[in-house]
Amino acid sequence: MKLVVIMSVEQYAEVLERLYAEHRIPVFSETEVQGYRLDENVRTPLNWFGRAHTPIYSKLTFAFVDDDKAAELIDAIDAYNREHDPESPIRAFQMPVERSV
């Protein structure tokens, strides 16, 4: 089992919902996130983080899925980013779930 965590700017919320549906992941959690960039010299995608006191609103979603679904979903996100070349790409990572109850 894997935990897949996805961060995107708010404008991609519908894209993420569609990707979850297309890949038959019926349950996921979502929360709103405010991103800040404190160091102007740090290189980040153009619209990913706001300035020190001007946040950029984004979404963080996560789902617990089987290993094959995790790979499938992350591959789909990678393909979306390559096809659409967004200024603020969708970010995703997976972590192993050692144990759950």
C-alpha cells in the first residue's frame, strides 16, 4: 500500500478530481494550503508560491492506494504536466505504508 500526496494550485482542482475518477480511486482527502516564499532567491515555478505576505492558495490531496494504482496515478500526473506545460505543475509523491489499522 502507498500514500500518494498531491499538491497543486487551486486552478487544477478539477483536473485532480478527474484524474482520481479516471484511475478509479474512489476515496481521497483534500485540504486547502497557503504557500509562501520567504527567500526570493529560491527558484520555484513561476506561480507556485507567493511572496512573503501574499500567499498562493493551493490544494493538497492524498489517498491510500495499492502500489499499482499509486504508480498509475503519478504517471498520469507526469503525463498531464508534460502535455499541458503548466506554469505551476502538479506535484506528487508516494510513500510506503508500513502498517495500517
